[in-house]
Amino acid sequence: MVYQYIAYNEKGDVVRGKLPAADEEAATDLLGYAGYQAISLRPYVPFLNVEKLSRSLFRVKPAEIILMYRQMAMLLESGIDIVASLELLQEQSVNRALKRVLGEVISDLRGGNQLSRALDKHPQVFPPIYCRLLSVGEQSGDLETVLKHVADYMEKETTAAKETKSALMLPVITSVITVVVIALLVTFILPSFGSLYNSLGVDLPPMAQLLIDFANKIQIYWMYIMLGGLTVVGLTYIYIKTPGGRYQWDKLILRLPLVGRVSHLSELARYCRSMSLLVRSGLPLTEVMPLLVQSGRNQALTKALIGVQQDMIKGEGLSRPMAKNKLFLPMMVQMVRVGEETGNLDATLLSVARSYEVEAEDKTRSFIALIQPVMTLIIGGVIGLIALSLTSAMYSLYGEGF
């Protein structure tokens, strides 16, 4: 990694520059050896980050990491050492990004680092929560079993996300078709009839005239409407990318009807399953909570977890701080309380995760069953309104002797 620094030299002058180093501590040591006293030291981010662009173009899919963990567990069980196992996995990998990452991991292992620490340097590929579990497996000498558990957990999480995404694709497609049909009717059909009736000099009924005037306005100002829409979408996207905007967006998602409930249940189920896996591996809650916060996807729930973590450090336990925030649903709070009292927290959390996953699937199916007739009614209503208006206009033509 390349670091950008601002430092004092031996003469007291301020100097700036860049230097490659393994980490921030190594960069500080190198500056000290050169006679510099660091004022500011941070990773150098070029205007056009080729490495970041390459990672976005050649992403490592979760399925590839799951397969890698399973194969690595099998190789370790057969007696092959970690470095040789990773070399085999690197050789057979067809993903360029994964090949590059595995090469760096192998170099770190040969430099004396542990597997978990080497993987932790690539959080975009290997999430920190899994690296911490692998660290526990290294300490207990049961790395093969932990690799299998992590692969199983990732597979369940990936499958759940894929099923939800597939289930929501049909409503999205239906919504797009609805918008396209309405846009075609308003943009092309209505103006054509409007031109015809205007050429005949007919006084149209109020509803027909209103619709035709609306279609004509859209035809005239369509470019401004499109630019305005793109501007709104762009500004919204930029706002969501800010910390405050992301928090407000995630908070809004949780409040949406049907979709918000599914998102809420899915995120809580993921938290419960992750916490169960971490607690079962022997990690204390003081280490579990920061990992959950770090792996959070919804900023509103992440903020709630931070509040729970702070109260837990004060000695209030886990269930009592959760009960203070409505984002943690009653069943989850009650089961966590039972788990704390019985010393069986991992099992109760796993039960909550399964229950919420089932409920999320049911809510998703209900949403799909509801969205299709709603979209059909919307399309039918718009087409019916247009047809009724045009029909009434035709009757006006007949009434005037055409």
C-alpha cells in the first residue's frame, strides 16, 4: 500500500511525499528511519484508482468464496498445509480478482502472518466477521470445522438473499411494464386523437380534453420533464451516499409497507444467525457486538446496535438495551432474555433467525400476490379512462353531425 505523508525533517522544514509500506505502523517506522517526524499519514488514493476500478469490474462472488472455504477445509483434512492448499485453489480459480487476492494472501502467509489476519486485509472479499471466526478456529486448532461452518452460514445467507431478489423481480418487471404502457398511451395515442379532433373542430367533453391537453404538455416539455427527473434521481443518489442520507434512506425503507417489514425481518434474521454463530464459537459479547455493527447493511439498525453495545458495556446485559429500541422486535428481545437466563443464547438466537426467515418468505409471497393484481388494476384503470374519454369524444362527433 502507498501512504501519503506530511512530516518535519531534521531541519524543521515541512516535507510532503508518498512511500510504499505494508501498513501504517511500517510507514511510520520508515519515516523515522529517514529522520522524519510524521504530522499526517494516510493511504494515498489517486484520482483514478485503477485497482478499485478493477475490483468493481471483476468482483468475487460469494459462491466462489463458499466453494473456496469448502475446498480448503477438504484439503486441510487430507493433510495438505495452508499455503499449498491456497496455491492449489489459486491455480484452479478462473476469477482474476480472486487469483490476485489469493496471491497476496499466500505472500502474507509466507511472511509469517496467520490465515485470518491475511484474509482480513481484503474486507471486500472476506468480511471481517468471518475472519474473526477463522481466528478462533486457528486458536482452537479446529480450522477445518470452522471453515465448514462459515461456508454453511454464507450459503444460507446467500440463498436467502437470492430467493428474496428473485421473488421481487416479477413485481419490478410488472411495474416497469405498467409505466411503459401508460407512457406510450399518454405520449402517442392521446396526442394522435387530439390532433384528429382538433382538425374536425369538435368541442370535446371535459375529461377527454383534460387528458389530451395533459398529453400535449408532456409531448412539448418531455425533455424538461426527463431532465428534471434525472436531476432529482441524481441528487437523491448523491444524498443517499452521505452518512446522514444513507441513515434516512435506510430508516425510510424500514417504514415502507410490506417491503419494509420484509427488509426488517431479513436484517434481524441475519443479525441473529451471525450472533449465534459467533457466540457458539466461544467469542464474548464484547467482541461479537463490534463485528455485528461492522457487518451491518441498514444504518438505522446499525445505529440501534451501537446503542445496545454501549449499554451492554455499562453492564445492562443484552436484552434490556434491546427492549429500549422498537427496531428490535418483541420476540427477539424475549428470546434473547431467555437465552441470557438459561446460558443458551446461541440456540435461542438461531431459533429467532429461523422464525424471522420463514416470516420474511411468507411476507414476500404475500407482497408478490398483492402487487400483480394492483398493477393490473392500475393499467386497466388508465386504459379504461382513456377509452371512456375517447368514446365520449366520438359520441360528441356523432352528436354534431359528423
